[in-house]
Amino acid sequence: MRFLYGKIMENDIVEVFIVDDHPVVRRGLGQYIDSREGFHVCGDAADANTAIVEINRHAPQVVIVDINLKGINGIDLIKAIRNRHRSIHILVLSMHDENEYVERAMRAGARGYVLKSDSEDVIIDAINHIMNNKIFLSSGIRDNMLESIIWHSTEEKEKSVALLTDREFEIFELIGKGLNTREIAVALSLSTSTVGTYRERIKSKLDIHSPNELIRYAVQWVLGEKKA
């Protein structure tokens, strides 16, 4: 038995660490998890670099990660955590319900994926599932994936962003958000020529023949008009 932040911590307490760039989310979610018996939030971070340092220090059992982080994104953070701490269970908490985000997060090493629109009880349920070495997807995510399996056309598969590497997908998403080559280079700490090379690879993989067509397709995808 040990004391931490005024609480008596038993051996079966689940230590949780939260990574989200919105202070309100970190504070609100942290307070809720702390209020539940058997759980304790041992720390939080707004970005991936801080998270890696603090996770090393606190050694949590569960890390809740948002995909959209400033600097290193959530997918790369998941990979970094898995490389350093194989025993940590990772749960994604995101606003994105598109299958592409879910699949990439799970391939990176996450054990669960829930939406920010889900209730707080769903998050607790997800933590319990992944702590028992089970995969957890919230109901909205499961419905989307089943619908995709049933209705996904051959044409869409041929032009699917699933063909892109994680870095290519990150650049594709930024294109869809309206960033130009220079802005993407600054955001990802890359040279403009490197970003240009990635853009050409993306066009080739998606069978896109002009910069304007790439921009249109990326914007449509980000707005949800195209689903991977």
C-alpha cells in the first residue's frame, strides 16, 4: 500500500496516463477517471516528447492517446511507447471515426479505440477490456468498420489511402487541411523537396495525375466525403 496525491493506492489500482493537447480534455477526463474506484491518473502531457519522458518516469499501465498532437503525432507516439514499454496498454481517444485512423492506430500498437463523443463510462469499459488483454472498439467504430466491409467498392479500394505509409498519410491529411508544401515542411520538420517527393508518391499510389486533383481528393477525404 502507498500514498499518492492524498489517495491510498492499493496494488490493484490501474495507473493511467493521458496524452492530449487540450488542457480541458486532460483535466476533465483525469478528474473523472480519478473519481472511479480502482483507477488513478498518474500524469498527463500535451505533446509526444513530454509524454515519452513522463511515461518513463511514472510507468503507467494504461496510456490514453489522442491522434492529433502538435509535433509528433499520436500514431508515432504509439509506436514509440510500444518500442520502449511492451507491457503498457494503449487506448486511443479521438474525434476521428474514419476506419483509416482506427486501422493505423491498431497496427501501431493500440489495444483500443474510442471516440471523444463516447460517454466517459465507455472509456472506463475500454480500459477494463484492454487491461484484460482484449481489443476494444466503441460501438460507432465497430458499425463503421462493418459497413465498410459490406459496402466498400472495388474502385474505392483501388484508390484507398490505406495504400499510403503512415508518413504519406500524415502529409495527405495535411494537404486535405489546406496546408501547402512549405507549411507541411515546417509542421513536420522536413525539407520542401522531401515533402514534394512524398506528394509524388501519394499521387502515384492513389492514381492521381495532377496537384489540383490531389488537393481535391485530400480535402474530400478530410471532410468525410471519401472513406478509406
